[in-house]
Amino acid sequence: MLARRALPAGRLARLGATPDLHHGLPGEQLRVGILKPGGEYTIVTLPLETYVSRVLAGEAARDSPPAALEALALTVRTFALANRGRHHADGFDLCDQTHCQVLRPATAGTERAANATAGRVLVFHDKALASVFYSASCGGRTEIPSAVWPGAENPSYLPSHRDAACGGAPLWSAELRSSELVRALRAAGFAGTTLRDVRIASRNASGRVARLRVVGLRPDRISGQELRVAVGRTLGWQYIKSTVFEIQKNGDLYRFSGRGSGHGVGLCVIGSARLAAEGRTVADILGRYFPGLTIAQSTPVPSPIATPAPDMVVALPEGDEGERAAVLKEALRSRDELARTLGVPLPPRIVLRFHATTDEYERATGRAWFTSAALIDGELHLLPLVILRERGMLERVLRHELVHVLTDSVLAQRPMWVREGAVAYFSGEQRPSGAQRPAFKPASRASCPDDRELQLPVSVGALSNAHARARACFAQQIQAGRNWRDVH
């Protein structure tokens, strides 16, 4: 058994730590999904400190000094406990991939760092567990969360500031052909086959790419982070390593030249290792990257896997995790509002599963990508966030599918047009206009679509037409004074 080495009291005091930090928590465990070839998970249960030592082996910079490992250990443990249950829909707490935290066999150094900080976490003013992040390299400047994940909160302890310790390392470059970029963007849901140009449209305050034009595709704009994620998921994460980059075009070849690695929010692993090598303490390092946080003894929290399931579970792929809080907030708001309108009780549990690519969505649902979402075996499957957001569809699609959840038990035996009509009516969807207007006259009785038109549409236009006709049929009976439960 390795001897436990406590952090010197001076280090704790300088970070504002509580004075009673002297023991780890015995028995704290996590259920971890270990990804196997083929995409299946093996679930193992690990003691918390074993988990921390193995994550340090997977995430720390090579030859990190002890102070850097201990600072990262506190960050890793805080992240793990704050995100426990992230994979609730899959039956475990956290995975062993970059989607959560990477695990490798522990070393003597990582075990010492885990033991030296055992049981301690980072907390904010009210002693609540902090929501922390870290990346391999901030590229010379850390980033605020909302600049990476739209809708994310920007707590004061996650500022954007220059990081001389990182110094912009590593420098990187990658070349991608137009056809490769098209493949990555089409997998994310973009339409079109010819990419004529990729141009940086704007940068944010930290110098990272905020928006790009992808000329020739639809939509024709994408955020820098979403391009990085789209390329990473389809082609590999070794190409566009961060959003601090320039683009040069030569024929159909695009050269990306940048610095840093990862999203840049929170602790910079390279920067912290260099600070530790200069003799900086754990408190110095954490104070630089998480100003205002304190160290405290964590309180044992049972795994949500072993407790009653939360009533709303959001499953997000790698690259989108920072948007969990914003998506959950919007989904809960829409669910509660629709339940009041419909006069129905809240469902016991809803799972929202966003897919990484359109191909993955189609494989999971058996539906064409343009259907956007589907209710399968009690889970709501949705297209990638990037395409729903770029097309301004996220809120509408969430409302559409939540009406299904709230009404389908009552309308389950009715024709499909009744169910889809109720959804279109109560989710606030309007009939299409102009060239997309369906072939029926509003003043006369609408021709209600059959189930095949709604289940197996031949195109986006055909599906839009069928939904509009279903809505019109449903609205006619509501306007005649019939309760939605009695439409048939």
C-alpha cells in the first residue's frame, strides 16, 4: 500500500481550502463503461481513487511533475463526481473515452497523486461541486464555455485569459481535401455535394474561429467548434485539433494551421505541467485556471445508476457535452409547458439521445435523416445538434417529439395522422408556405395522409406535405369543438 501524502497546509490555505481536509472517502465507487471493438461497452466498477489514478495516466502530459499531477487529480475527481451518471441511459456513470475521461493503466506517479489528494474536490462559493473542464492545451489563451458550447453558462471561475505557461504549444497543421470535408459535413447533416470554399467569417474575443462559411453546402455556415467536431467524428480528431487556426486553399486542398489541442476551457494540461516545472504549487496552478474555487472534502453521493432514474436524461456524443445543461433546460421548459397545455401528468422518464452523425441516426431508428427525430423503444432519437441548431430546428424538434411522448399513450390506437396532427398542432408548427404549400384547400375538408406517407416519406417535401395535411385534419376537429383526446 502506498503511503498517503497530504497536501501541505500552506497550499490549501492559499487556494482558500477548508481546514478539515485530511482523509479520502472509503468505498466511493464509479461504474465505468469500457469501450470494446465494435462499439459495445463492458461495465466495470472502480473505486474512485483507482479511477482517478487511471485517468491521470490517460490525460496528463508525459513526465508531469507531482504538483501538476495533483492539480489534475483534483480536477479529474471533481469532473467525475459532477458528471456522474452522464451515461445513465447506457447503464453506467462515465465512459473511458475522450467523451468523458480517458483511462490507461495507472503508474506509481499517478497513484501517488490520487492518494495525495484523495477525496478532495473543487467547490464554489456555496460549497457546491464546481463544473470544471480541462484540455490538453489552450493554445496560449483559455476560453469561456459559451464560446465553445452555445447556451453554456460562464461561471467566474472559468474565464478567458492569456496563458503564458502554455505559450501556444503545440503547433499543428493538417491538409484535407474538399471531398473529405464534404464527407464529414454531410455526416453531420449538411446537404450538397460540392464544396466551393471554406472561409473564416468571424473570430471571438480569444482569437478562436467563431464562424465559417462553407460555400456550396446547406446550411452554408458552421461554428469553428462544430467543424472541429464534425471532422473529428468522421475523419479523426488528429486533424483539426483546436479552433485556433488559419485556412489556406490550394485547388481542392485545404491546409489548416493552428495551435493548441482541445476546447481550451479551464485547466490547460501542458500549461500546468510547465508551471509545476517552474516550482509552482498545486494551489498556484489551480488558482490560475480556476480563480475563486476552493478545495473541500467531497461528500459521498450514491451513483444515480443505483437510485431511481431522473425524469429527463440527455445522452450526447463527444464534442457536445458542454451543451448538456442548455439542452436539458430547454427540454424541461418545453415539457412542463406542453403538459400544462394538454392537461396531462408529467411522464416518469424521458431519454433524449442525440446522435453524432446522420448515418448513426438512420441506423438506430430505421428512418431517413430528414425525419429529424424518432421515438424508438421509449427513447427520443435526434439528429446531431450541429444540424438542428444550424437549421434553427432544435426547439421545434424538441417540442414536436415531447408532444409525442405526452399524447401517444392516449392516441396510440388512432391513425398516424391523428398522432402527427396532434403533435403539429400543439407544438406550434405552422403550415408550409409558398412553393412548399401542400395540395389542399384550407376552406375544405383536408385529405388526411395515410400511415405510409408519414412513416416512409419519399422526400423532405413529401414529409412536409403529409405533416401539414395531418395538422389541418386535426385542427378541423378541434375547431369544431372536439377535445384532442377524442379526435379520430
